[in-house]
Amino acid sequence: MRVSRLMLVTLRDVPADAEIPSHQLLVRGGYIRRIGSGIYAYLPMMWKVLRKINAIVRAELNHLGALETLLPQLQPADLWERSGRWQGYTEGEGIMFHLEDRQNRQLGLGPTHEEVITELAGDLLRSYRQLPVTLYQIQTKFRDEIRPRFGLMRGREFIMKDAYSFHANQEDLENTYQAMATAYARIFERCGLEAVAVDADSGAIGGAASQEYMVTAAAGEDLILTSSDGLYAANQEKATSRPPVALPLAAGEERMIETPDQSSIEQLCAANGLDPTQTVKVLVLLARLDDGREQPTLVSLRGDQDLNEVKLANAVSRSLNAAVLEIRPISENQLCQQDLSEFPFGAIGPDLSDTALKGCRSWENHFLRLADATALDLPRFVCGANSKDQHCWGRTWDAMPAQIKADLRTARAGDQCVHDPSQTLSECRGIEVGHIFQLGRKYSEALDARFTNSAGQQEALLMGCYGIGISRLAQAAVEQHHDEAGISWPLGIAPFQVIVVIAKIQDPTQVALAEELYQSFLDAGIDALLDDRDERAGVKFKDADLIGIPWRIVVGRDAGEGKVEVVERSTRCSTSVPHQEAFQQVKDSISTHL
RNA sequence: CGGGGCGUGGCGCAGUUUGGUAGCGCGGGUGCUUUGGGAGCACUAGGUCGCAGGUUCGAAUCCUGUCGCCCCGACCA
């Protein structure tokens, strides 16, 4: 391709709406244009990058025997009603775009395809003899994100590869899950990305085992905790660790202490010579469930620990057997609306009585009581006395209402690891580019997708599901591979592998040599770009750096002697060599890399 | 959804406080000079100042409404 015909429009100024380097560079380099909030056009070079990523993904999945399909984006609501996700995905902070057709039928734009694929599988897969089957598609997805941001990182329309596997037994599911994990590692490696697999929460999709693939980058939206020996890595949403050892409370009788103006753990400890590990704090939250229930919830944590909301939402869902739509602290305003009198905020204990909820308007009239192990393991502790400005010193759990034990604390950098106390966790940021789940039978049961097993009985299909954010991956690659001058694409996904720059277009010698080199690359099957524009050399160099082609060959002053300059984008190393040698060097580097 | 901010040629911005009919840089076009790291000079095209009302002799500027976009948050009493 010739740059003169590429519709290359690069920008010198940083676009006002782009915050992070990858977003700025993709816009400046002429790769993407914003059409609306969270909606982007992929310009020709970007589409080339995306197609290269797709090709790698296809090759690796086809290698596993997965079958490519293309599923509808427009999906009937009744399908989602049967899986029980229509309400959660469309109401409140639901992320599904939905619409009505001229017959007033409800439809959704697919944010994911479990429903469609499970329906199809139930229809087509009738015998264990047909299993296992893995289907995948590379498809545009729609999600009405609460806050789209960072260009392609969190868009409302984006490209995703999603795969679904179907199995007759758990062992088979685990085999495919492992094979997929291996394929993912190869995909990210071939894309030139440094990605780590971390234990993850399975979130709204549901299911059991789940791992996320994170591209490490400062602009990442997720926090990852890893052990120094490399044996443990997890998203902070899911991470576990050994809490610090609590200091024992001095001997003494249980007693009330006056604690005026000591509503926080810090204040309480400072005023009474306590360590936060000697206290239990109680958070009061309201969980909204997808069956309409509004459940007041008391959460007890050791004073030095932080609540992990994701773990909490999961624990509440398990306890109440309903999905949590939202969970947040109860405000005084809400108490008023429920006709309830004020709670003793700042001095609440785990034994706050259910009578505090008596007469409420729409809430459940009893508390769900959850406690983290760090709190339950304290033999004696200080906690709120449920009356303003009073705490209770030396309490025990004996006299408390029953608590549901759950892991509710946030693991932090510096904590000791569960697998080996000599290891500690450290944190880094990551961009989630892939996620694999063992779904189990959640969707196949809801949608009645059954097959006949070897014993002749009907059984729900076991499922796995595996996603890669293709467009996000492309931007993550830029986030991981750029410098002050611009993008530095990994060779495997660069829109072009080499750019031949004619320094001075008026010089026929330069033009002839450059054309010859360019043609040789094309003949060798290499994706080459020829900068044949009538621009000053400096402009062409700046553009080449900005758009990030891995190899640049400059045909300039020494063209008369047949010599050209070879520049490697990633290292910015440049050498002046005879043109045959330049061709060979670039060709070799490309063939060994791919 | 809560808070903050911004909408002025294709892009980045000034002008708005104190109303007087629009400007700078980049980019585009033409010409001359220049020619290996985003050239110089000259000329030139391009904007109902997001939209709709209102106030006024007069509105980018003041008032009301509305739409769009960006940022922060939706956190532990």
C-alpha cells in the first residue's frame, strides 16, 4: 500500500477527549475516530490490526477444533427472560441496549451470547456422542456502560471473540478449559502482549472456576495481586491472603466504654489505646435483589480490614439465593423514607436488633448478618454498643446473634500469601483482555438444553465460556508498546510490517530504489507500506514513528550507492546498509518472529 | 444516578467577567523559495459561536430551557 492512497490523516495536537496514551495515539495516528460516546469507527489501518488479531485468534481456536459461527446481535427478550437475566440486564444499571419492534416485541442488542448459544445447543446437541463441541464467533457486542471511557477500552460497541463449549461431564469440561487456557497464552504471546492469568470473580455471567487474562499497564482499570514466587495471581476482587495477626485484648471483664465523637475505628483506637485488630466494625448496607427484595445487611469485619464489595455481593447472593443488583451503605435519608428511627451509626455492634427495622415500608424486616473470619476469630473484642457514643469492651461472639461466615475482606499488597506465608503479595494494574469460565449447568438448566447421556438419560449440558476483547486487546497493545514518538506495534499485529520511506520524492534514483525494495517485500508476502508522499523527510519520519510500523527503511542520500537506512521502531536503532542486506534483514526478522 | 467542566471553521484553543456583529495556532488550496526529524513568505477558502426561546437598538457574551461531550465518584460511618 502507498501512503499517498492510504487516507492517512495524522494529528499533531492531542485530541481533547483522550486521556490515556493509547487512546491519544490511536486517534493521532489515524487509527480510530469517535462517532459518539463510547462508539468508534475503526479506520483502515485499525481494521488491518483487528484483522491480524482475529487471524491469530482463529488459528489458535481452530487448532483446538473449535467451530466458528456468527450469532445474531438482535436477540428476543423471551430468551433472556427464560435465563432470568432480562430484568437484571435491562433495568436499573443494566447494560443491555433494548428496543421494541413494530409489533411491540421486546428485543435486546447482545451484550453476550450465552442465551442464544445455549438455545441452539439444546436444539442441536442431542446425544453424548456429539460432545464435546466448542463454538466461537468474532462479533460486535453492545453494552450500555455506566461510563464509557478510554477510547476502545470501555466502549459501548466493541468487538469480542466469545467461545462456548458443551460437555457431557466435568472432566471433559476441565480438559477444554485447560486447552483454552493454553491457547489463550499462545494468542497473547503471538500478539506480542505481556499478559498474566489471574483468579477472577465470575461476575454477572455466573459459574465456578474462572480466570482473567490481564495485560499489565499503568492505565489498567483492575488491580492485580501477585505473589513474588509467581505461584499466585488474582484480581483484587477475588484475591485471598493471610490477614495480619491480631493483637490480643488485655484481660478484664466485659464493660461499656463511653466513646463520644469516636465514630470511626481510627478515632476509637486513638482515644482508647486500642489497636484496630482488637475491634470489630459493623457496616450497614442495603442489598437490592433481582427478585425485588430489599435486604438490610449487617457486615462485621475486624477493624483493620476493608470490605470487598464483590465478595460481599457474592456472599449475599449465595445466602439469599437471588442475584444482587446493587448493594450500598444505608443512609439516614433512606431510614426516614422507611419510617425508621435513626440507627446508632458509629457505634453499631453485630447484635444490632432486628427491632430496628420494625415497621419499615418496603425492606425485609430482619437483618442478614454476615461476618468475616477475621472478626469471628477474635475471642474478645471491642465493638459498638448500639447506643450513641458507647462501645462495648471485651465482648465475645457467644451472646451474639448467629452470623453467616464468609470471606469478605479485601486482600492488599504486603499481605502474606495463603499458599506460602513467606511470600507476600504485591500489586500492579492490568487491563482485562480475556476471561475464561467453567459455567456449569446454569444456562443449560434455565433454557432446558439437555442431551441424552450414555445411560440413556436426559441431562443438562455442561458449559464453558471463553471471551477475548479484540478491540480492547488492540488498544491494550498500544498501551503496553509506545514511547514519546508514538506507537510501536508488536510485529504480529502491526498493520504493516515494514514502511519504505522515500526521503526525497523528486530524486528519481531514490524513487527507483524504493519502488524496487517495496516490490520485493510485496513479492515476499510481506505487508509493506511505501511512503511516496511529496512531503519533507521530517514529516514522513514523524508519521512513521507515530503510526508505529515495526521496521522502517529510508531510501535517501546514499541511494546512489545502493545503500539504505534500516530503523527498528521498538529500539529506534538505525544502521546504514546495502539495500539487498536491508531487505534480507527485515525479511528474516519477520519470518522468525511469526 | 450524584458532583465538576466543556460545546466558537477539519483539529487544538482565545474571546464570555465588563453586550457593539469573531480571532490565534495547526490543518486545507495556490504561488515562490526550501528540502534527512512535523519548513519560510505571500495570497486564499472555510464559522447562522451546540440547539430553542427570551432580554436588548444590538447577544458568542446576559437570562431560561434543552441537547451533546469529557472528567471524578457512586468507598467501608
